[in-house]
Amino acid sequence: MILPKQYRCTHSPTCQCTRGHLSAMLLLVFQHLNWNPKLVATLSCVCKWFDDFAKRVLWKEFCKTRAPRMMLDLQSSGSHCIDGNWRALGKLLIYCSGCTQGGLFNSTVQIPGHFVYRTRFSRTLGRSLLPPQCRTDVLYVSDPCEHLDQGEEGDVGLFRGIFKSFPTSRVRKVIINKAVPFHPSEVCPYCKAKLWSMLQAKIIPQSACVRLEAYEDCIEYFVCLNGHLLGICTLAPLSDSEEAVPSEDSNHTEKKQDNGSVKENGLKRRHSLLGGSDNGPSPQKRLTSSNQCDIDV
């Protein structure tokens, strides 16, 4: 249910909203609720003060609880502070933005945005999406959210990520030096900032298709001014000759792609790129409880 924002509170000197004990009480309540994102979003619709409190405090605690090691790294070594964008980052952790026909990815399929059941963000996967001259940058990227049997598009994978200290990153410098224009109409679905195309900048490395197990000419991703990354790829089908090999950065099992397979291969991918039925529910399953969002960095 979508709740409209209410701005009824005028915050007079006697307003109870601005009392310190109320902030402490809200922290205790939401800590007990494990920072439930649905309830945090609902609280933001009550009044301006609650909306501001949720942006500054509640979404920050949500992010730190869901991905503690990732949040610690993003704010370490004097990196660019992400205060003020906690709500956008919280949404990125648990929400697949989908794609629209003729939208950002110029796709012919319509995939609605949805909450994901479980997401694993990987720094190693992010490194494989960076060109060699930018491998010193830190980028966390999610495993592709698989949307199978999308007609002529085949099996579509949608992924998202975030840069550490994007304003000082090498990727940003390369994009600016190449004078890559912003997308003329679309903006970041998480923070509404303008977007650059990594494909247009010609800095998508070949290692991206290998790590994503996708076709080389069917990968595209964008990065916004705040360092949020979102992309799409056409996933290659598995073949009989593929063997399971250990992942470089996880305890899951990855599949080794047979280079001789073609797009019309009748075999379908498994439900999870980095794990089968033994590793839990499919990533396609919607988030029904705040405790079901599992971020493994």
C-alpha cells in the first residue's frame, strides 16, 4: 500500500516531535523491529520531522545492520561520507529497479521493480566490471537478479552496485575526460541523480561478461553522480559440458561457461547464478519480512 506524505506538523516550540526522548524511543522501537524497511518508509510519511529523522538515522541504521562490513568499508580511510543518501542506499540494498520498454536500457521487455528476497554484494564482482586502469577503485555489485524467459531478450539479469568515494574515483575521471554526456531523460531510480553510460564511455571490460556469465555484446550499465551503478545483461544458458568451480570470493558454487554455446541453447540457467536449491530460496522471491534481507559482502 502506497501512503501519501503528510505535512501537517508545523513544529512549534511545544511540538512533541522535536523532543529528544521521542528520538530515543523511536530508536529502541525500530531496533526491536530489526529496522524493518517497510515500517521506516511508513514512518517517513507521517510528517516532515519524521521524514528527516528517518533519512538521517533510521535508514543509516538499516544499512549498517544489513551490510555491516560493506558500510564500514564505504566510510573507511577518510572516504567520501554518504550521510544524506542513506535512504537511497537502503533502497539499493533491497530493491531491483527493473526496466521499462524503451527506457534507460532501451529494452523491449517490461520488468517491474520489486523487492528482492536475498542479495549478495561482492567487491570482487565489482572489480571485474571496472576497466584495467580503474581497478584501484572500490565497487560493490550485487549478483544479477535473474528474470528468465523474457521472449527475444532471453534470460535477463539486472544488477546494481555502489562505488566507494565516487567523487575521487578513477572511473569518474575517465568519464569526465572523455566528455561523456548524461542520459538525456532517465535518472537514477535510487537518488534521482543524472546518469552516465559506461557503454558509451567504452570502459566495459571483457571480464564483466565472464563474471556475470553473460554475452559480451549484451551488457550495459550506468553510474550516477552519487556513485550508484545499475546494469542489465543477457545471461548465457548453461551447457552439458559446464563444471562447478569454487567462487573466488564466496562459499557458493559458480558455473563455468562453455564458450561454444549459442543463444538458442535449449538448456536453461539455474534459479541462482551463484547457488542452487541447496543455498536457499530463489532470488526472484519477493521480500516479505525485514528479517529475510540478507546482505553478504
